[in-house]
Amino acid sequence: QIQLVESGGGLVQVGGSLQLSCSVRGPTDAIIRRSWYRQVPGRQRELIAYIFNSGSKIHIDSVKGRFTISSDNAKNTLTLQMNALEPEDTGVYYCNVVTNPSGAECFGQGTQVTVSS
């Protein structure tokens, strides 16, 4: 069973940077996609960036140019570099993987990011 453990969240001022990390443990050979989600209070969890094993990656428009997803599959670590943070980026950030063949998903426990103005 895959387990995901996020770290790196915290309190940062507007315009600051944070790097989130996700340690991926378990049968990682079945993983086909790695992602970061964000949940803001009162809203649904939102997919903000994902990366395939090929290295192909997507970022949603609101974070494009500020956030970068990367994956070191040899070290089983997924990273989200967040720059130029805005108050709207405040929320709980979750690491996620999707596995073959069933397409089953797994989430970590989340890490809080708070951007103060």
C-alpha cells in the first residue's frame, strides 16, 4: 500500500517562497501520475499541478509561472516549489498519486500553507 507524507508547509509573507515535499513509500512501480492538490476552507479540493512518469507536467493557470512541480522518482520524492505566494494560496496542500491498473488514488495527510498580507 502506498503512503504519502507531506512536509514543508508553514507561514510565509506575501511574495515569499515555500517548498513542499512529499515522500512516497510503498509499491511505487504502479504509479502513473503524481499531483499536488490544494483545499481552501469552504471549497472543494483542487488539483493544481501534476506530473507523469515521462516528465510531462501541467500547472493550473492561477499558479502557472509561480509554482513548479517536480519528481525525483529514484528518491521517491515529489516537490512543489512555490514562489511569489499570494494570500489566495493559503490552504492545505495534499500530495496525490494515481496507480495502474485500477486508477486508484491515494492522498497524504496534507500540510498547511498560510500566506499573510
